[in-house]
Amino acid sequence: MSYGLIIGFQYYNYNANKTFFYFRNAGYNIDRLYLYALTCDALAYGILLSLLKLVKYWVSIF
């Protein structure tokens, strides 16, 4: 939740105008880019958390 708040605060208060025009001129939708970045980050977090739990389980067995 804090990660989303930080991104939202930064996006709306500091970089909204600059990044919006840069990506719009490049042909990208800024909302979709933020969604992709957040989705990739959440997937990476889930995968790393699962691997950590798996390693802890392996360590407890051996």
C-alpha cells in the first residue's frame, strides 16, 4: 500500500506534466505504463516471497 501511495504522490505532484507529455509524444499511455510497472513489481514480489518460503522450508527439512 505504501508503494502505491509513493508512486501516486510522485506522479501527481512532481512528474505528471513532464512524464505525461514525454510518453504521450512517444505514443504510450502513461496510465498503462504505471499499471504494467506495478503489475511486474507485484509479480516479482510474489515470486521472491514464494522462493523465500520454499528455501526456509528446505532449510528446516535438512
